[in-house]
Amino acid sequence: MDDKAMLMIPGPTPVPETVLRAMAKHPIGHRSGDFSKIISEVNANLKWLFQTQNDVLAIAASGTGAMEAAMINFLSPGDQVIVGCNGKFGERWADVAKAFGLDVQIISAEWGKPLDTEAFRTALEADSQKAIKAVVITHSETSTGVLNDLETINQHVKAHGEALIIVDAVTSLGAYNLPIDQLGLDVVGSGSQKGFMIPPGLGFVSVGEKAWQAYETAKLPRFYFDLGKYRKSAAKDSTPFTPPINLYFALHAALEMMRAEGLEAIFARHERHKQAARAAAKALGLPLLAPDENASPAVTAILPDGVEAEQIRSAMRKQFDIALAGGQDHLKGKIFRIGHLGFVCDRDILTIIGALEATLQSLGYERFTPGSGVAAASQQLQ
Amino acid sequence: MDDKAMLMIPGPTPVPETVLRAMAKHPIGHRSGDFSKIISEVNANLKWLFQTQNDVLAIAASGTGAMEAAMINFLSPGDQVIVGCNGKFGERWADVAKAFGLDVQIISAEWGKPLDTEAFRTALEADSQKAIKAVVITHSETSTGVLNDLETINQHVKAHGEALIIVDAVTSLGAYNLPIDQLGLDVVGSGSQKGFMIPPGLGFVSVGEKAWQAYETAKLPRFYFDLGKYRKSAAKDSTPFTPPINLYFALHAALEMMRAEGLEAIFARHERHKQAARAAAKALGLPLLAPDENASPAVTAILPDGVEAEQIRSAMRKQFDIALAGGQDHLKGKIFRIGHLGFVCDRDILTIIGALEATLQSLGYERFTPGSGVAAASQQLQ
């Protein structure tokens, strides 16, 4: 049915009516006092959400643009970097690093498995010359639903002492407790169409003091993504280039809603939905791609056996107007992914599992007791 | 009064209700068939608007991001480029070129004066080694309201034979007849919050065949702004990175409105409003910054004498809820700028001139016959 689509993908995520209405306001001048006030409030709330006193800079770009900025501002041609690759996004950051002429060492794991933290320890400890300038980690790997063990890898980076840690928190920020200052994360990137509950078009980068020191001598060319310009403007409640004004209206409203809910409640909600989705999948006999101990709070990837992933997605869309995500690259057609990120409530989880059960039955998949998925999910939502 | 603001600045420009409503729809998945259809229709209509068969690629970025992409995809470190500078934006493109290590020759003119086309002819003719790889021209210089003589400069570039012409059409596209294919313009950048009648957040670059050839050997690093990726995706009605979905909804609606009005009518409307604004300024004894023969169709800059520009802006905002633009850089406080770009009708022009007359009177400026500004504007609107 028209206008009945329910988005359960890991971005874009559902957007609250309050936010859509804010976004539909007539634009105002971006150099006006009224807009400066919005920038000021948004920037303060971003620091709250990022749990940091660092600059959190907003850029008109997708999450990929934000991550490119997160890398190119702090490095010079030929610099050694380690990039963790266990999914599409880790591989993308390696591609960005190569495109800019960095000397890239990839530490990879099979898609669906977490990065091996010991491999990072070994590589960093072996670097007695302190030549490694940065370690790039995808926290929640959206393509597989794996949550990498950022805390442990970060400890190894801290032991190294020289390298910056650059984190893709695109689908973990606002979903999982990521205390940037407490962990001392140097650079953290994210994107608006995820935990932020607004449409795509804004990327975010938080930058700490050690990274700003690296910025001073970093020689990769940059202009639009020059974060120094954004920092200078942010100090004056402004932006270096025309900001996406209506997305700021949306973000302003969304951050107010998030403050009202509170960080702990937001993280608990995502944890609960992750547990419910996983419990339901198990009850339905559907294999989970990521292990329990490294499961993303934002997205659950399922590798069905005895029923086609694409048939499930297609039937869910046709009968129930529910959009699920498919697999990417070599996982295309093999997995489907349930997004439970951002503006998702307990009811949505029951809805999706109920529809999934009905869909599985209609496809002739019989490896479960009807009702067991919803029951398992319900138990996690208590 | 709240909600009564009237935007008469050269971007963001007013946004039609139809477009705001389209933008406020719930996002859909950007990899869905429904969104591919929108991309396909948007891309076809962009080609119509740009009057070209070239690829017109949309990027989640401001106009500055689009112009950076327009430059870095076709050049290598150390390449010689000429940048025309007679305002803030020309200077910005010179800064981009320098940031990326290009060998920049600046041909400048005083802010408010047009670029000297003969200086381009001389420089290009002197380049017998054909070392100049690109000429970057700001068509409508938003900071001063000067429309540079792109056609003549383009002829000199064509006579050179080697150099690409890269055009900033941020405030001329959709306001002035710019037949890209007829003129053979290699690369043309623009931004959404201008003639496109939607909020900021999308940049556009049209790329011709000669530029794509240069792309093959161009060595400046790029990833997010790699236009080859956008071209490849556009051929499949897709985008390489998450697009700003709701701005696409807005653009889809706005382009339909523009097609309904027709290019000739759109250009005639902007010409009429330019003439009306200039005739009114003259009747009010207000000096115009740009000469008649090089006046932008998008913005009219006024250098008032006997009354303070900032007082005019402030009074217009306070009593009449009209936002005018001020001056930038060294013109700050000296000029004010009336935007007549995008979704502006004849009534808006009379409104602004009427309010300007009332404001001038309230500020004690008496160098005009009351009513003469509105009368002069009206005559141009016949």
C-alpha cells in the first residue's frame, strides 16, 4: 500500500513526525542570528550524544564523506595506517586510504566474524619505529551486523602511543555506549540517517586534541573536508560552507527528542531490540551471521538455510510493506538484515517478527513452531 | 513575526510548499526500485535543466563541494590552471586549486567589475606549450552580482584547444540561459539552494567527454568526490554513497515545477526581476555595484550612499520580516544584496521595493521621490 512502508533497514532509519515537520519548515538564512542559535544548540547536543568535550563537526556529506574527512585531515602521503576489514565498510576505508596514497596494512577477518584484536596487538607491538600513524576501525560493521571489539583494539593503540585511532561509528553512535572521552578516541565519524533519526545528508566527525596536533603537520590535500575550517566556524556558531539548513532543523528536533529519552534508555532500547531479534531468529531456526558476543546493536544479519533470503525480503515487502536490507557484495542474496536502529520501539520488533513468521510459513519453511519467534522476542522485551 | 520571514537572499532561496511537502515524506530505502525511479527521473530532468546530454551528477555536498569535485577530478599535482577572481567565490576556487597543489595563475578584477576577457585571451595565446590544463570561471559572482562574460572567455579557451573550461554556475544555472552543449562547456558545477528551488545539501556537476578523457589520467587524490563513481552509479539509476534521500524528493518535485514553467519563461522571469530591481535602485538614487551589461540575473548588489547598508538590512528585517544579504569580506557593511533567484514572482519584487522605499524614508534618506522605486520596478514588470 502507498504510504505504508515500514523501514527496518540499517539506514535510512525511520524518522519521527516531529522531525519531518521540523525539516519541512521554510529555510532561513544560514548567516542569520536565528540559525546561529540552532547551530549552537545542535553542536552542544552533539557533544552530549558523542559523550565528549571534543569538537563534533557536521559536514554536508554522507557517512563516507565524514569518514574520508576523518582520515585525510590527520595524515600525509605515504603514512602507514592499519585498517581493520571484516565487511564492506572496513574495505571502503582501506580504499579511501589507498586512493590518498597511504601505506595501508589491512588486518582482515571473514565477513560475519569480528576482527582479531590480537592481530592488532601484534602489528602495533612490532612497530618499534612508531611508523604507524593511524588505526582505522569500523565499530559496528553494517554489512554483517558485527560489533568489533573497539575497546580492546583501542587499548593496543594506546599502548603504541603514536598512532591515532580513527573510528567508524556510523551505526554505533546513538545505539551503543561509546564514551569517546573516557576511551580517548581520537577521531570518530558518523552519519545522520542512522542513530540520529534524521534523513541522510549530514556526516559528523569528532576530533580530539591529539588528532588536532596531527592535523597541524598532515599534508594530504583537502579543502571542502578541511576540518580546521569547520572547527574555526563552529567556534563562532557558524559553518565554513552553506550547511544543509533543513537537515539542521531536523537534527535540532531529533537531538531534543534524544535528550528527553536519555542516553542510558536509548542504549538499553537498542540492546533489548538486538536481544529480541536474535532470540526470535534462534527460535525460528534461522542462523545468525554474527556471534552473540560481537552482535551489533543496530542490525541483525540472518543467513537463512532452507529458504531464500531474497524471497523473504520480497514477500515481506509485498504483503507487509516492510523493507528489510539484503546482503552486500559476496553476501548479496545470501543474507537479509533487520535494522533496529534509531527511531524503533518495542512494538516494531514484535511487528517485524510476527510478519517474518507469517512470511516463512507462506514460503513453506517449517523449521519452527508457529508463534515461537514472537514469544522469544516478547520475552526479551519484558 | 514568527513564520513571516521572506528570504530575498541569493541562497538559500525560497522553497515552494509543494517541495517542502515532498521533502517531509518518510525516507525510503535508497537501494529500492522506488528510489531508483526517482533518481532516473531526477537525472533526466537535470539534463534538461543543464541543457546537456552530458552526465549531470548529484553529490551530497554544498556548492563548494561540487566545485571542488569539478576541479580535482580532471587535474594532476602541479598542473597549470587559470582562475578568474573578481569576488569571494572566484577567490575560493583559487584557494581550492592551491590546496590541491595546482600551479595557479589568477586573473583578477576589482570586486564589482567583470573579468577582463582580453586578459584570458592573452594568457591563453601566450601558452604555446599548451601547459594550461584548465580555466576556472565563476559565471554569476554571487558576492558582487556580476555576471562574467563566460561566452567570450569560453571562445578563448576553445581557441587554446587543450585547456578545459570549468564553470561555477552556482547562481546562474536555472536563472540564465547557459546552453552547456551548445557552448561546449566541459565541467559545470551548481548547488541546490539556488535556482533549483530546494534547500541546500546537494551539489551538481555536469561533465563532458573531453573532461572524462582528462579524468582518465588525472592524479589528484579523490574518493568521496570521485565523479567516475557517480557516473558509473548514475548509469544504473543509483548513487555510489547514501544520497540525501529527502532532498531528492524535493528536487524531484522542484524539477517537475520547472519543467511545467519552461526554461524560456524561467530565464525571462529572472531577467525581468533583475531589470526591475536595477530600475528601482536607480530611481531611488542607490548606486549599483555591478554595471548593467554584466549584471547577474540572480542577485543585485547595492552600494548605498548617504545611508548605511547594515541599517537598511536591519530595518527591513525588523519591520518587514524581509531578509536581505549583506556584503562579504571587504564589502561587509558596505553593500546589501537583493536575491531574486529561484522561486520568486513579480509580486515579490514589488514587495521588496515597496518595503525598501519605506525603510529608506524611515532612515531619513531623502534622495528619491516616494513611489518612484515601485513605479520604476512596475514598468519593468509590464
